[in-house]
Amino acid sequence: MSRTTREFLMNNRKHARRAGFRSRAALILLLFCVCAAGALAAYMLIGTGQKRITDRTSSDLTRLAQSRASAIVSWYGGVESTLAALARLDVLKLFIEGVSTLDGGAAALFGDAGVRSMPDADDEISGLRRQLPALRELLAGQLSPSTEELTLLTPDMTVLVRAGLRADKRNEGHAQESDPAARTAAEAALRDKSIHVSPARISPRGDAVLTIALPIQGYMEDEGSAPAGLLIATLRLERAVALAAAPHGDSALAACLLLLSPLENAPDKGFALDLLERDSITALPGWRADAGGDMPFAARALHEGERVFCVSAKVPELPLAVGMYVPESGVLQEIRDHRNDVLLWAVILTLGASALTGLLWWRLVGRHAEAASRELENLHQKVTQQHEFIANITEALGDGLVVQNSLGRILYANSSFGRILGRAVPDLMDNPPESALLSAGGEAFDTRWRDVLRDGRPITFTRELSSSAPDLSEQNGSRHFQIASEPFYDENGSVTGVVSLCRDITDMILAQERQRAMLWKTVSALSTSIEVVDPYLRGHSEHTGELALHMASLLNWDETRRATLRIAASLSQLGMLRLPRGLATKTGRLTDKERALLQSHVQYAKEMLEGMDFGLPVAEVITQMHERMDGSGYPAGLKGDSIREEARLLAVANTFCALLRPRSYRQACDREDALRILARESAKYDGRFVEILHAFLSGEEGRSFTAKLCAQPAMRYVIPGED
């Protein structure tokens, strides 16, 4: 019996002799526990209620922000459609094309003294000048509460016609004012032949505006030609503000902001348009969107120190974000009301529970004191036995077990874990993780427990560790361990620690390495056997595999797919071993019966590989590498995506290498002829891999590969089943 158990039994006997005193003390303790439990429950309910209220507020604000962002998207879509229709008008296309055909361009139209026009062009210039008033009226008629200004420009940014608040005919015929945002959008529209929107900025009038640039094609030009001119529109964001501030039917969420960040002409800060004060444009510290354009839910400062809960949603296609907020005081008041209700009920229930507990205690203590003492003693014995049972199980584990708290300190470790580190278990306990999780050789054993604590997700990884322990060390003093770490949680769902199981997998790693080495010896032996049976195949599998790996590198394929290509290429001609030798060396064309027999080498290869476990789809790739995209291949007539990608790539590499070698009935092709044959047979081969082959051969490494392949002694190679 342990010392703790003996002390517990002695105390129980004292309780029996001093029943009165201990009963009162126990009652006081029980009442204290009831009160503590009530306080703890109240604390948990308050925390849960606070989280529920803030989560609900965040959800409501996010929903409203996304709804207002959708309204702005609809507004912008209507504006863009109107401007695009304006840019497609024939009158604008004819006018802009007429200006572009003048000698001197816009300068001739507006009478620049330095530009002399041909006499026969005066009539054309006069006709274009007579169109200017009508074009001004046309642009002015398109102005709206959303569109502040419209400008027609030449590709060199010369103003032809302008309508709007700041429109001045004196600007026509001159270069566009130096507006970096508008110029950037215009240059992008000319370059990409598409619509571009500038970042937000503050106009000289103090308004928040966006600039949209639309390319205009000449009347006789197609869509792919360079734009003959530009239509520049300045959009007022006050209209977007009005849409975002539209009634949303929730009186509890009665405010919102339209955020723009950053400004083109103030890149060091963003700004916000306050929808409650329409003329207010204010920089708000801390109101910053993330990389995706969204601003996470949080409490932030507003005007004059006012605190609000806010969140934002990115407006698609525009450098805007709609932010929704509610006063912090309202949310906090709801939280305080909830807290007060919980505290009131906690007090009532605790007092009731205390009274009931006291009543039951006084009725039962005299009658059941001794029985309770015996039951408590039995319970202690069971707990002790269970503790010893669990301890014996963990100590009997061959795997290392370690438990860490939220700071990484070791709370428990079995002897197997201490043996892995080469240290005594007591030396690991209650020490900082930087010193506890070190092997006897000074190596850090595990540093990824921090990832488990941070992310709350289990991880499994391997670790190589030098060990000085005699029963763990190999010849090189290194062992491999698989470490599985999982978090454990408290009642609130928070991660409070990590439990890790460390398994020695050194023997498994060594066995895998031996198996891998044996596999490659088998592959090498089979490849050598093929070359011995048919010397004309010498080097072909190697060349095909080398080319396939180069192509896989350009495709960024992983090591598993590269290993599949390497083994499949090495064994692709394995079935030739079971064919009559005279068939493989026959000159002249094959009969249909001989061709069918030759094509059977694929089925032979599949049968010969059935007993070999590569852990890779090698046999499937070898079987399918003679299938073709149009279904003309063999043995199954597969087509398209039903053929594995590895087999499609090997088909291209195999055919190219074969074409560069002579056959019995033809001379070898050069590189260009081989590529032309592949292009002619484009229906049979995957075009993507043919393009990758072109890309590789065009480089220095590809030219070296081709030269090496063509420089080898000429020998016949037959592609089974192909001419």
C-alpha cells in the first residue's frame, strides 16, 4: 500500500471518531464547492453569451456589407454598359478615324500654325470641325449623377471633345492634364484594348472619383487592331455611397462606411466616406483592408474617439470596400445586460442549491457517514489502481509517449521516450522545451509542437536523430522516428497541450531502401536482357527515358510520376523477349499476321510484370504507351483522356527517339523531319506534350540530346505496330 493510501485511510478513521466536527467542516467545504461551481458556470455562460453576441453582430454586419457591395457592382455594371455602348457609336468611330487620317492629326483639326495641311484636305478638316458641337452635345447628354466628366482623346492623349463640370473648349486640341491615375488607366486601355479603371483619388473639387478608360476602334478597323482613340469617364463615388447607404431594414444596424484604400494621390493612407456625413472624407487609423480587400471584424476608432464594431466586404472589379459598423456601446450594453441576467440567475440558483445541499447533508450525514467513508476509501483504491494500470500500460509501450502543456513544458513522459533521447525521465520534467527536448547529443528532437498549438491540427512527420543509447544506435548512430502529435482541448474548445507518440521506424526505412535497391537491380537486369536478345534495341529505352524525364521537368511533375516514367521507359520493350527473334529483325514490311504478333509484345510485358510490385502504375503505363488519342493505337483502342498522362508523354518521346534511328526499310529521320511527322500525325499524339517536346529541343540541352542520339552508330529500331 502506498503512503498516500495509508494516509487516506487514517484520515477516514479520524473522520469517524470526530463525526461532528468533520461533518460541519465538510458541509462548509461542500457549500464552498457549490458556490464555486455556480461562479464557474456563470463565468462560462457569460463568456459564451459574449461570443454569441459578437459572432451574431459580425455575421449581420458581413451580410449587410456584402449586400451593399452587390448594389455597387450593379451600379458600376450599368455605368460601364452605358459607356461601352457610347464608345461603339459609329459617329464617334468615324470622327476619331477621320482625325487619325489627317496630316498632323488633332493639330491640323484645331488649326495649329506649325502644321500645314494639303489644300485638298481643307474640306475634310472643315467637315470634322462642324461635328465638334454635335459631339459635345452627345457627350453632355450622357452625363449623369454617376458620370461627372466625359473626354474624347487621341492615342497620344490629345483632347478632342470634353463635356462635364470642368469642361472647357480651350482645352480641346491640347494634351490631357497631368493626371497620373487617368493616364495610367488610358495607357492600360490602349495596351490591352480593353476597359481599365484607375485607383480612387480626390479630385480638385474635393470629390472622391474613379476614372474609367474605354478604347475606341476605328470605323473600318476590327476588334484586334490598335484603338484609334479613347473615351475617358470620371465617375463620382457619391452615387456609390448613396447605394451603399440605402435602407436595409435593420434598425439595429443603422450606419455604414464606404472605404477606399489606398488613394492614388495619398498612397500613405486610405480614406473613408462617412455615409452619415456625406461631405466627410476622413483618414481612419486602423481601418485597413487585408490582401483580399476585406477588413476583418473588430472594434476600431471612428470620429472624435467614438468606438465602433466594424467589418468590410470587397467590391468586385473596383478598388472599393463597403464597411458596416455599429456603435461599440450598443453591443457592450447588450453584453452587460446578458451578464447581469446570468449573474442574477447564478445567485438565485446557487443559494437554492446551497440550501438544498445543507438540508440533504444534515438528513444523511448521521445515517450514512460511515458508509460514505467506506465508499470514499473504495473509490480512492479504484482510482489508485486505475492510475497504476494506466502507468503500467504507458511504460510497457515500446513507443515513446510525451505530454506537453500550452507552453511546451513536459508534463509526462514514459521511459521509452527518455530512452529515445538518451536521458532520464526526471531530467525532462518541468524544464523549458528548448532544454527538455534535446537528445543526449544536443540535437533538437521536436520543434513542431508549436505548429500543433497554433493551428490546432494534428501532424505526422518523420525525424532522423543521432542516438548514443546502445539499444537504439546503428552503425552510423542514426535512427528514424515517426512522430504523431495531436492537440488536446479544454471544455471551451481551446488547445491546452500536445500529446505525441514517437515510433522508431528505422527498420522499416532500411527495408524500404533495400527493396528499392533490389527493384532497380531487377529493372537493370531486365533492360540488359532486352539488349542482349535484340542488339538493335540497345540504348533506345535509355534515350526514351532520358527524354521523358526532361519533358517531365518542364511540366514540374513530382518525383512519383518521374519514377513511373523512368521505370516504364526502361521496361517498355520487355515483351520483345517472348517474340520470335526473326520477327524483330525482319527487313521489309510486315504482314498483317506478323504485325498482330508483334503488337502482342504489350500483353507479354503486362504478363511478365504481374508478379512485380513497384508501388507505381508501371504496368498500366507500359500497356497504354502505344494507345493513340484518336483511338487508332493498341492493344485496347483507348482514346483521349482515358489514356494516362504518363503513357501519352512516353508515346511522344518513344516515337521521336525511334524516328531519329533508321529502320530496316527506311533511313533515319533528322530532327526537323521527325517533328514534321509528329505534327502530321497530330490526331494521334497529345498536342500539349508535343509542344513540350518542341520547347525542350529548342534549348541548348535539347540540341545536345539530339546530337548525342544521332551520333551513335546506326542500328535498326522498330516501333511495334507503326510504319
